[in-house]
Amino acid sequence: MPQSEKIAQRIQELTALIHHHDFRYYVLDDPEISDSAYDALFRELQALEKQFPDLRLSDSPTLRVGGSVLGQFTKVSHRVPMLSLANALSEAEFQEFDQRVHRFLERSDTESLEYHAELKFDGLSLNLTYENGSLISAATRGDGESGEDVTQNVRTIRSVPLKLRGKVVPRLIEIRGEVILPIEDFEKLNRQQIGAGLKPFANPRNAAAGSLRQLDPSITATRPLALFAYGLGFVSDFEIKKMSDFQEKLSYWGFRVGEWRRVCQGPDDVFKFYHEIQEIRSRLPFEIDGIVVKLNRLREVDQAGYIARSPRGMIAFKYPPRQETTTIEDIIVQVGRTGVLTPVAQVTPVRIGGATVRRATLHNQDEIDRKDIRIGDRVLIQRAGDVIPEVVKVITAVRTGKEKKFHLPKVCPVCGAAVERKEDEAAVRCVSRSCGAQLKERIRHLASLDALNIEGLGDRIVEQLVDAGLVNNYSDLFNLKNEHVLALDGFAEKSTQKLLEAIERAKKPELNRFIYALGIRHVGEKTAKSLAKQFGSMESLMNASEQDYEKIHEVGTEISKSLVQYFADRQNQTELLELLRWIHPQSPKRPEGAAGLKLLGRTVVLTGTLPSLSRTEATRLIEENGGKTASSVSKKTSFVLAGDDAGSKLQKAKDLGVQVLSEDQFLELLKSSPV
Ligand code: IVH
């Protein structure tokens, strides 16, 4: 067999193998090989595809890593509209629905109808189009007629098959499903958001939507989204009679459908399913807001007809929301790491969805004013996932007139320093650098899992260390002596030893962890990684200019400004230099070969069809080498990478005198020494 055929065969094998292992892991939750064995397969395929781009298959799993950055999403029409569901909020309402369906199907009251009951996933719905088994498009629901094309992003979701499994597939089919973010991942994402000084997502659904609607698919690729498939849009030349059979088929084709679904005969069976699911609801790894009940025979759904864009033969049978009413007993003010004052309501304890709630965040003064929240008010509060509950609204009808308005203090409630509010921000901040509350939060962040990971340095210990005056800045922490720790509450010889050892271990962190640990506003884990990769040392990071920061892909104006501000601050400089006497961040290894920083700070515009590289490949090469891509040519464009049939962009480059490179010249450039 010629060499090229052997390579093509290996690429096919690897593609199929990785799809198989993705299916075992992401759909069946039952992996057959270790993560490292999987990584080895993935890397082998990536290397082969890089060397032989023509041999890459259209459903290659390497496409899941994320394609090029979009300027905006384009609109796509659904072949069959995406409708919505009517709701039932009680058993009585479900009975009414059942009787209505009987009437429209002209069935006798004594006959039980066959339903398919399943979970109502609380995410956002998608329409996936497969042609001859290959995923060709993925779109959001939009207005039901057309939505946004999010194909590139959806490709990164591992539980979405890029190719349907099995031999017999329809020529064209639209499959509907719900994209969700599991609760645990949602909480992790929010910790990261907070760690980066960003606003946390209100609930897993918002986080899933925000993750899917990223113009940069590589960001979506880092979010562990999952898809549950449940429905059918358009289908050609394929006979499907029952929803239960269809969902079996979906499972066979490689989708996650979940084991929580049941064929029910009449309302009593449905109620049983409804209550069983309600029982396990809080243990499910994702959010649901009810069950969906559908006539099992698709012919009957059609027969029952449609009203106000909802099928009469289906209904969302919802669970009561996880909301409760309670009373605001007081409003306290917490001071965070960056000095932000957050008003928090202390409420009369109340149970919501299995947990006792004592506090609810009020976010900021604007939010308090907008909702007109006062101390003593009866309020409706809600809990989504395990995030801090929030006040939905005030029940003004029961006000007595004794409720007290609340205003954030003019000085920091912890250190007494002045507070300020920047023009474009809702947050009010304590301006003092020596504020004990901020220091505690900064130390907690420094010690946290994704930062220096100092085991055993929990909230209570940080509290004690700061209150006792033992830790007044970062460096004090690394200068702690045996006798200091021993004097704290709850410490004996052994536990003291353990904590000091953990602190000692934290003195050689990876550079990216160290950057993240500093708690610079807007610098989350991911940005810290990019900064570490591009600058390689604390010294070059500290001495870089705003323009240098901006040259990095993912670092926008906000982050670069924040970095400049942080490193320009005298106190930060002193504290950092002092800290670096104790801590020695470990620089990341430079990528080998052509990859590196050859295009650092360069903006490239792609146009036309390149002879061997696909657009995604070319974009990836540019980004791996530190460059950025842009969609239009301007004076700022470093060069245009042009292939066949290049149109107006090429002309514009010529007009502006911007350099134009062919694919060969481009690849040559990457091989050359850094520019
Ligand atoms: S079937 C006619 N099944 O609920 C619409 N929808 O209010 C048929 N949803 O937009 C939808 N889980 O986003 C169906 N198992 C499930 C579902 C489900 C969640 C969502 C979907 C839809 C909304 C309807």
C-alpha cells in the first residue's frame, strides 16, 4: 500500500476511534480508555492532519477544538418551525389537557391515551441538521422560524455527534435538543468569573446561553456544555411512528437522550412519573423545570393540531419554581477582594429546594433602588443551582409603612475609609489598600484551588491570621513561623506542620497560577494562561506596555488597561517585588518547532481559497503563532493571506499597500526565525 494511502487509512481509523471514545465518555458516561490514552490518539490525529491537511475528514474530532472567530452570527431558517409548549402547573391542569386532547382526537373518555413523558431540560433549544448522517448546521431557536447559525460552536460540544452512528440514516433530518451546562460546571464557571473580577451568571441556563453565543468558538470549547436530544423537525424518506421509538433511534445514532423517559397510559401513569422525577430532581446533575408530556404517536400529534404555535398534543408539566417568600430582617454590607461593597439581605430562614436559605444577594445600590427593596419587606426569593439566592421582587401589598429604606454607607463598613463609585460602574468600592476585608479576600483568592492551591488555608484561618495582625500583606503569609500558627485557635503541632508545608509547596507555582493568584481585575484563569504563555516571565509581563498586552489574542482593551493600572501602582509594585523574594514562578515551556511567537502582534486577513490549508487551519496557525485574524483589510492589517478567487479584500490590500502573501510564503514565514 502506498505511503499516502496508509496515512489516509490511519486518519480514518483515528477519527472513528476518537468518535467512539467520545461517545463512550460523553454520551454513555462509561469510558473504555484512560484520559492519557485518549489524548495520545487525539494528538496523533492532530499531527497527521497538520502534516496532511488534505486528508482531514469533514467530521474530524479535531474540529471540536474551535474554529475561527466570527464577526457576528448569520441567520438560518429552520425547515420546520420550532414551536413552543403550553404549560400545566397542577394535576388538574394536566387533566384538562388530557380531556382536550380526547376531544380533538374524538376518543371516548374511558380510553387512555398513550403519552411519552420525559424531562424538561432547562437550557436552550437547538436545531441540528444532518445531511446523509453528517452535521451540516446547528441553529438556535430564534423566533421559531429562523435562528442564529452556531454550527462552529456546537461542533465543540462532545455529546453532539458530528456524524450519526449506524448505517441507515435519513438523507436529511432536523434534530431538536437542549443545550445545558451541568450544575457543577456552572458553579465552577462562576467561581472562575468571580476570580477574574467578572459578573457571575445568574443560573446554568444563562451560562449555557452565554457560552454558546460566543463569537470565538475556542471559548465555547472550554465550557463543558452537553446536549440532550428530544425532538424532530424536518425529515426526508424515513418513517418514524412513535416518539419512544424516535428517542431510541436518537440514542442509537449517538445522542444523549437520558434514561428518564417513559411511555405512559393515561394521566395516572404520567402523575407517577412526575412525582418520581420530582423526588430525584435535586440529585440530577443538571437543572430541569418540569417534565414534557407528548402524545406518543406522531400521527396523533398532527391530528390534534396546533394552537398559537404550540402543538395541542404536547404539554410542559412544570414543577413549582424554587421560590419562597420570606422577610428581610436586615441588610449587611460585604467587602470583596477588589473592595466592592455588596449589600446582602439577611432573611428569616426558609427552605427552598432542599436547602435552608438565610441570605440573598442584593447585588448593588441600583438593584435595590430598581426593585425598591427595604428592610422589613416581605420578598419573593429564588434559588437557581447552588448560587447565592436573590430577591425577585418585593410584595408591596403587605407593606406596613414601617419598612426602612437602605443606602450603602459612604465609608467602608470594615476599615472606615472612603468609598467611590466610578462613572460607568454600578459598584461602589472601598479605596483603602489596607482594608482588612479586602486583604482577607485577596489572601483567600491567592490560596484558592486554581491559584496557589495552599491546602488547609481555609476561610477561618485567614480570618484569624489577619485579625491577629500576623498577616498584613501577601509576603507575611510566607514568613509565618511555627509559633505564629501554633497560637491560633484549633492548631496543634501536626496541623501547624501541615499548613507550613503546604505554604512551602506553594512557593514554586506555575507562572499562570501565580498571575491568576494576584487577583488582577479581569484576569481570570484563561487570560492568566495566555499571559504566561506569551510573556514567559513575571519580569517581562510587568514591563510590557498596553500595546504589548493588546497584541495577545483574547486580551482586549479592558484587560490591558487593568494590567497597566495594576503594575503601575506603587503599592502593588512594592508588594509584588517583596512577594517575589519568596515565590519563584515557573515559566511555561515554549512550544517547539514552527509554533511560537512569530506573528505576535500581527493582524492577518484571510481571503480566497488556499491551496492546502482550510480557513480553520490557517486561523489556528496564525493564532498558535501569536497573531490575530481580522475580517476586513485596513492600514492596521499586517498582511493579507490570499488564495484563489480572492476578491475585494485583495484589491483593498493592493490599494492600501498592505503586503500580500501566498500560502507558501506564509508557511515559509512560520518556519523562519521570529519577526
Ligand atoms: S419538545 C413544540 N422536549 O421546552 C416544542 N422541549 O417550551 C417541542 N424543552 O423550546 C419541544 N426539554 O427548549 C421538548 N424534552 C423536551 C424538552 C423541551 C426542554 C424546551 C425546549 C422548548 C421549550 C418549550
